[in-house]
Amino acid sequence: MRVALTVANAIGDRLRAAGVRYVYGHPGGEVVDLIEGFREAGLEFVLAKHETAAAFMAEAAATATGIPGVCLATLGPGATNLVTGVAHAYLDRAPVLAFSGQLPAERYEIATHQRLDLRHLFAPITKWQATVSSTNAAAVVERALRVAQRPRRGPVYLEVPSDISKQDTVDVALPRFATEPVSAIDEDAIRTAAARLRGSERPLLLVGMDANEDAVAGPLRRLAEAWSVPVMVSPKAKGIFREDHPLFLGTIEGLGTAYLYDYIDMCDLVLMVGFDPVEFDRDWTARARIVHIGVVPNDDRYYGSEVEVVGPIDTALERLTPDPKRKLSPDEIRAFRDAFAARLRPSSARLTPQQVLAELRVALPEDAVVTCDVGYNKAVSAQCWQSYRPRTFFLSNGLSSMGYGLPAALALKMAEPARNVACVLGDGGFAMSMAELETGVRLGLGVLIVVLVDDALSQIRAGQERKGYPVIGTTFGSIDYSKLGAAFGIEAKSVSTLAECRDAFRTPPTDRPLLVAARIDPNAYRIS
């Protein structure tokens, strides 16, 4: 029984009331009181091997569940190590609360050891920053939760001076957490958007991450089918539209994306559904007319839009479905799908990453959750992994940070222990995060880890070769993955043939990670 409510208790209580269950982090002496207050509030502190991984875990959990993710570090280098993960959450629009310790207020102006202006450090990569005190703790956390959840969603940074956590604070009522209501859809915008769709000859649905919600999947499918309009998605929206559906064309910014942009150039209307400009990795140059459908207005003007339908995306799509006029013929769409699929399957005498992903897809159920890392493995996974349900594919897209895939997969397994979870990594990104294997073992997380091995940063190496430069700084020595697995106490399998790959995926992991190192032909990545 608590004698008094401390700052740490107040923060923990408010997070718990908002649905938070885990705090991911790596501690220092300055935050142990905060961790204890979180424990007393019913939160579980999850020790990661590195603060960046902890922030990645918080983002993945937030994106998967819709509940704000929380990460924690100490002051100085602990806080600076959070930066990459928080920047990732900022550009991938995830509601994350990042806490760190700080020097006591009375020492800050005279101390030099580990003294950094952390609020200014985090300002460019967060929506809001604040310092917690004994008088504002509950109010600051309440505001942080609201700011993080408000569209566009994103991280908030809170610094907690080391002498504050154990101080008493005011016991305030905890109102039910709610975000701000979404405004009603403008009727004129719906009528104009419908008129643009009726008048088009070659329309396209291009779907982004703001639409990747269960409620949107049905209306999106019904709209596409009623009008016979093909669908492309961004990597962050994979799964919102079944990728085995006859109207699905592909994922932009994945392998072979130039072929998809050639198709976009032939369209006369693009319905940009829930698309955030941060999802594009190139300038938008298509001449098609654009209808913007999203939860926020098209204020970025990254692409020009003639019509803006702002409000709940599922409602907007339902309103566009009546009175359809069928557009493209099934034969034309099928021909494009077949040609694109053939383009993505290069011939090779060796095992290709495309084959690895195909075998993984066969081995896992439809609702399996998959993460990937950054590099060529991201390009091939985004295009060649078939997703069937919303929020089943996770990656670092806006920031495109290596080292994301493994810690994200661990957090997703914690969020939904009954689901199959796998990650597809390049050997470069795996090397950045392999210490988190111990985290997976310690927490008993049966995650399937697939490493595409070619002993190189192949995407960068290919860029050197295209420019006629010598290959410098993009290759590295081999790892004995069997011995590595043994060191962490997990099973590790090395495969180099299709049969070995199929056999390795046959038995899913149970209470600890399973590592499959697939020696692949990197030339199979080189598709425009």
C-alpha cells in the first residue's frame, strides 16, 4: 500500500490507464527510482541490450496495438542512444513516449559531466518536449499521451531529473484517455471525388500507412471491386489489401518499383488513400489528377491534389462505392500482374532471396507478423512477401534505419504471443542488433529470424559498381552462424538450397528464437 504518490507512481499510473503494459529500455542509476515507480504501477520494464533497440521495440508495439509505446534511458549517452529509434518513430508516425534521466535542476547549470541539453537534442525528432517536475507530472504525461496520439501521430520526449522521481506529487483524477474527435467529411468533397472517379478512364488506388487499419480493409476492397480499380500500396500499408487479390499490382518503393511507376505514369487519376509524403522515396512526377483521402489535409503539397476528402478513411471509401462504373478489364490487370511477377523472379543456379521468402510464406499462416530490416532485404521483402491482413508487415521506412527488424519482431511477439512472428534481415543489419538474441532468449520469445547472407552491404556495393568505383567498405568477413547460435543458446541453421530452406522453416520456434542463415545469390536483388 502506497503511503504517498510519487512522481514515478503518477507517471506509471497514467501510462497504465492509457493501456501501456511494457516500458522498453536500458537503465542507468539516474532512472532506477523511475523504474521502481513503474513497477509499483503495474508496468513491466523490458531490458534491451541497447537503447536504440528499446525505442524500436516501443515503436513496433505502438504501431501494432495503437497504444502508445514507451521507452526509457538514462541521461547522457543513454539518451543519445535513443535518438535513432525516436527519429524512426517520428518519420514513421508512431505514438511513442521517450523518457530519459537528467541532472538535478540545481546542479544542471554548474555540472559538466554528462550534461547535455536533451530537450533541444530531441526537438527536431519529436512533436513535443517537456521536463517533468513534482508539480506537473500527471499533467505533463496526460498532455504527452494526447500529443503523441493526435494525427499525425509521433513521439514525445520527457526528461526526468534524477532527484524528481521519488518526490511526492499531487494525486489527481485520471480521466479516460481519448484523442481529439475527427471532423465530419465534407459533402462537396465526396461528390467531387466521385465525379472525378466516374470521369476517369485509368484510375488507380494508391494506399498508404494512415489507411492501414482493420476498419479500412473492407471498404477499400469493396471500392476497388465495384469500380474495377487496381491497387498499389506503400510498404507501410502492406496487408490492407490482400496481395493475392486480382486487383493488387504491387508495392511501390520495393524491388522493381520503377516498373510500378511506369504504370502510374499511364494513369489519369490517382486516389491517394491515407498516404503520407514521408512514404515516398522519390519526387512525385506523375501527371495524373489526384484525389487526396486522408485523416489530415494535404498541407505538405508533395503532390498536388484537386480534391481533398479529410476525415475517417473507411467512411470516405464507403461513400465513394455507390453507383460504380467499371474501369479496367480483368485481362489487362492480369497481364500486368503476370509480367511484373515474372520480372521479380530472376533465374539463378543458387538460392535467391525471392525463393527464401516464398518458402517462408508457405510455412507461416496468413496472420503471421513479419518485420524486415533495411537494404536490399527491405526491397525484396516489401515486394515479394505476400501480406494478407492489416498491420502484419513492419519496417523502418521514413528513416530507413538498419538494426530495426530483430528488436521490432521481439516486441511484436510480446504484444501477441500466440501469433507467428518472423523477421527477414540482411547480414549487415543483423550484425547491428544481434545482441538482442539474448533478449529473446531471456524473455522466451519464439521468433523466427531469417538472415539473408552475402557478406556485404549489397545495396551500397551495387551503387559503387554502377558508378564504376572500386568496392571499398561494403564487404565483410563471414560469421559462423551455428557457433553464434550456440553462444546464445538457440538453434541456428545454415541453408544454401531450396530443400534446406524448406526444411528449416518446417518447425516453428516455441520458447526461444530460431536463427536461419540463408546463403543467397545477391545478383537476384538487381532488378530495376
